[in-house]
Amino acid sequence: MGVFVYLPLVLPLTALPIARLAEQHLHPRRAARLLTTVAVILASCSLVCLGLLVVVGTAQLPGNPLPDGWSDAEVREAVPHDAFAGKASILALVVVTAACGFTVHRHYRFRARAHRALAGLPGGDLAVLPDDVPYAYALPGSPGRVMVSTALLASLEPAEHRALFAHERAHLAGRHHRLLLATRLAGCVNPLLWPLLGALVYSTERWADEEAARVTGDRRLTARAVGKAALVSRPVPGGAAFAAFAAAGPVPRRVAALLGPVPPDRGWPPALTPAGVAALVAAAGTTVSALSALNAAVALFLVLEAATPL
């Protein structure tokens, strides 16, 4: 197993260049899916290797329920610096589990509270809430609904309402809450993946912006709606898990992108461009991480099998 068990813990660094460049050089839909896929794979590999280290660390604890052979010297030699790494990984796994649990709990607690607030309102995918705080967000569920306050509607012209609704419906149709939750959990598993979350938030907002511009057929109108809503919108209490219209991502960049041409919908940036090189580096890092995790898992399995008496 050797040093291969540690590689997936640091290889997320290879995804940082594409996190910076994907939002500028890829269609936002492609960028969002690419970032989420890379984050989930790299986090899964990190979690596998952390679990392998935990096995080695737990085997060294007195009174553990594992077979005695798992604490033999030949098992410990399979992991460099096993005395420190094995025990430190136990604490790390506890922290990761607590962080992931808190993230999931917060996500579903807000969803449940928001759906309870809608209990007395008419059905449909649009819920207008009488509230002096201007906000709008897409609330996932069965079915998902667009929630918007009367204060925000009053600050926009009637023609801009269509852009607002189309934007939030795009969040629901694209299942952006799942992409964001998956990447948040990936960041909890390996903090080196947190930069991907910021890039993903921007990409999902741009994705929804482009869908709104397509529905309205007017990019300038959509840009004006995004800019105006950004001036008056307020964060939704407890709703950070869900995208909010004009409240996430650098709004001036979003407006500038809407005032420009439709981004090309290509699956992969040209190889001889900075974005292309960054994508290749991220793909290579993800592949090496997966192979390293597999190598470490197989090697440790063989060592433990040899050390376990029949």
C-alpha cells in the first residue's frame, strides 16, 4: 500500500485550476456537472483511504474488536508512519462524519421548515409569500416550488418577473440542490475541495441565468432583472443550502455574461488552451486518485487476509 494511501488526500489540489477556469471557458451547465463529478470522485477516494488508515489505527488500540493479527508488525509496515497516521485518521473520520451529518441535517431541516410554511398556500409550482424581506429561491421537494416574496416582486417590473420565475425553475429542473449538496459533502470529506463549491455556486447561477434568458428570449431583460434583484435581495434565514436569485455568485460578472453572446455548449475545452490543460490535469488527478485508492484497498486487504488466522 505504501504512500499510495496518502495520494488521494492531496490529489484534490489538481482540481483547483479547473475550478478557476471552468466558469470562464465552459458552458455553465457543463462546468457545473464537471465540477460536481470531479468533487464526488476525489472525495470518495479520500474517504476510502481515510477508512483504510482508520482500520490500521483502530487495530492498534487496546481492547479493539478486530482480529489480533491486524495489529501485527507486517500490517503496520504496510502504512508509512502508521503510529501517527493511523490514530490521527480516527479523529479525522469522526470530524468528517460530524461535518457531513451537520450539513445533511441543516439541508433537510430548512426544507422541512419551508414546506411547513407552504402548508396553507395554494398549490402549484409558484408560492408568493407576503413578506417585507425581498428574496426568492427554489425549494426542492415533491413537487419543488419557487418561493418569492411580495417585496421582491414589487421591486421588479412585470416583464422581469418572468425572468425571475424562469431562473428559479431552472434551479429545480437542473436539480442544482443535489449538485450543491454533493459538493458541500465532498468539501466536508476533504477541505481541499472547498474551492470547487464556490465555482459550482457561480456555475449553477449562470446556468439558471442562461435558461432564464432562453425562456424570455431577451438577454438584456434577464441581465436587468438579475442586477435589480441583487440590489434589494436579502439572504434567506437558514436557506444557504439553496440558490437564491441574484444573491449567489459575483453579480457583476453574471450581468456582464448575460450582456455578451451565448456561451458555446462544448463538452470539453480545446486542449491547447489554459482551460483545456486544467481540465486534463483535473482528469489525470482524478484518475490517479481512483487508482491509488484501489491499489491501497487491495494491498491492505491482502495484508490483512494474510495476517488473519483461519
